[in-house]
Amino acid sequence: MQAPRIRSLLTVGAVTGGLLLAVGMSVAQDESFVIVDDEASIEDLIPLLSNGQGVAAVEKDDVYMDDRDRKAALRIDAVAGDFQKYNPTIPGWQFDIVANPSDEDEFRYITFAWKKEGGSGMQLQLSGEPGGWSHRYHASANMQDWNPSIQVTADFPADWQIHTRDMFVDWGPFVLTGMAFSPSSEDFGIYDHVLLHQDEDDPDAAYAVGVRGKVAAAWAAMKRDIR
């Protein structure tokens, strides 16, 4: 399978445009793939979310503050219809979800932050094989009754929530190919700090700076790979 182009770095910097700015020698690492973090990563993602009747935009006023960027998030205004933006087969996405990830395109965990205005819940959906869209997470109510879906919290995300899930435990092995950001009602939802990683600890948290390995995949590099 064609893996995204990623670099092994010694963490001393910050994520910018999906790529960690850092210098140093390669060390033992938790490889990660950043999906939503800074403005550049979001602007690259939005055109790829080519399905759904929601409206995707960069949010700058209300963002998740416990990561390294703290300047941008992905806002989905769910104006009608299916109340979401999605793509089941995002170009370049062929990520193996496995028990013991070691290669650069293998992961086990997903971390995401979200917040909702209105309604009674929100959802994040993962598309993959086998199972298609049979890999979902929701907070509070599953408003569209899209199942199977794991309720990560009974609390409505009126304020920012952060969740890390073990995708291998939740769904077994599969190949992740796409994603849906689903506020699920005629309001809006905000998503930030969305990344895949190999170890349980969130490698992109604001505190995760120091002598530890990090791999960040830039959307620009990925697009070069798939041309």
C-alpha cells in the first residue's frame, strides 16, 4: 500500500500546516497523522469533504486550547439534509488499524476534540474496510440513529471535550479510508485536535513537548504522493 510521506522528528517545535517544525535526530517514536489541527490542515481537508449537505469552514474564535495550535478548528454548519460533511474514500487514506502498529501507515488510537451548539448530540464517523461506515462515535444522543456507534460520553458537549479511543479494541482490525464530521442537527459542531496515533498517549497535546519521537504527515506531502 502507498504510505503517506512522513518524517521522523525529535520534538522541539510546533505543528504548522500539518507538519511538525523541529530539528534533531530520529528517536523512538509515536508516529501520528494529523487530520485537524492548524488552519492549513483544515483548509486542505475541507475540499476533500466532498459529500454531505453541511457547510465546512475554518473556525478561529472558538477553538480547542489544549493543543499546540490554539488558533483554528473545523466548523460544520449543519443547515439541512444529512447535517454533515464527509468522504468515504479520502485520497491517500489507506491506514491500517492494528493491534501493534509499527509501520508509518499503521495506527491504533484516534484522538479528537469537539463542541456542539444546539441539538442533543454529535457524531464522528470512520469509513473503512471491512464494514464501510460501521465505525462511529457520538456524544450524548445519537441524533440520526446511525449505528453501530459508541457513546463516548453521556454528557452533551456544550463545552470542549477531548476523547482518545482505541480503534482496534472498539472495531477490530480494519483499513481506515475516510471520515464524516456529523453535527447531526440544524445547528453547528466544531472539531479540533483530530489525529491518529500509535501509542495511547496523545502525542500532540500541549504538554507533549520534549525528547520524544513524533511523526507528522503534511497534507501537501500526501497530495504530492497521490498525484
